[in-house]
Amino acid sequence: MGYVESEDYRAVRVEFSRGDVSALVVLPESGRTPADLLDGALDNDALVRLLFAPSVRGRVSLPRFRIDSDLDLRRYCEEHGALRPFRNSPLDGAEFGGITGNGAYVAALTQRARLECDEEGTVGEADLRAQLQALGGLDLEPVEFVDFVADRPFAFFVVHRSARCALFAAIVEEPEAP
């Protein structure tokens, strides 16, 4: 496993059996929460360092967990300035006329995701749904052995190493005993 230790957290990278995908588990130091890390110490550079951290021998103990989420992405997109796809005006709105013939706009945009981790492995799935409405009609030191136990809230990522991209990200707030 890859291992990184900082004043803010300890983290491990666990390789999956196929391909270029890994799990990252980031355990904040006592008194800190995973959300605290996401607001500062756990930036993109820190995640990249963990992706390529040297391997060490050790034991990782994780609880089983399952996370389901339903997100309203229309509201998120609108709050961040992506307004045009959601406008139902033929003059300044979306241009989906090729789909419906006389125009359309995105009435709803949602994402459902599930991430499940147990002793068999990790399974993640997500789907994005768009409803169209027709118009008018760190420094790394070698470590000999690490005993890493995620027995308090932690952040969990499934990442694609080559793309340096997180496929899933979650905060496990109430871990069961491993």
C-alpha cells in the first residue's frame, strides 16, 4: 500500500486487482474531521502525492460501509453560472431543437450514486439523468510497517491513477468497527 503521513492526516492507497484504479483512505488526526481536510490540507496536490506515494508493508482495517446519494445537479449548475441549458426561452435558452424538433430545455438534472465497500471489495455505480422538456409544445519518509485502523470518520476516494481523477469521493461519518 502507499502511505503518507502529515500533521493533519494519515492516508493509505490500496490498489485494486485490475487496471489503474485505487482506493484512497484519508484519516484525519484526532480533533479534526474529514470536512476540515477537504477545506484545506487535502488539496489536489496532496491527493496526487498519495497516488504516487512509495509502497510500504502494513495492515489496513476498514469498516464495511455503503453510501447512497441523490444530488440535484440542476440547482448546483445554476448556482455556478450554467444557466442556458435550463432556460425555456427560444431566444436566450438552450438549443436542443435537434432532439425535439422545436426546441427543449433541461427541466431536471440529477445524479444517483452508490458506493459499497466490504471484505469482497469496492463497488461503485452512478447514473446521471437529464429530463428534457419540449418548448411550445507532502515529504515522504520510508516507513517499515504501518498499522492503519480507520476507527473514526474518514474520507474515501476511488481514483484513476493515470487520469489523476477521482471517480468517487465520500466521507464516512459513522464507521462500524472493523
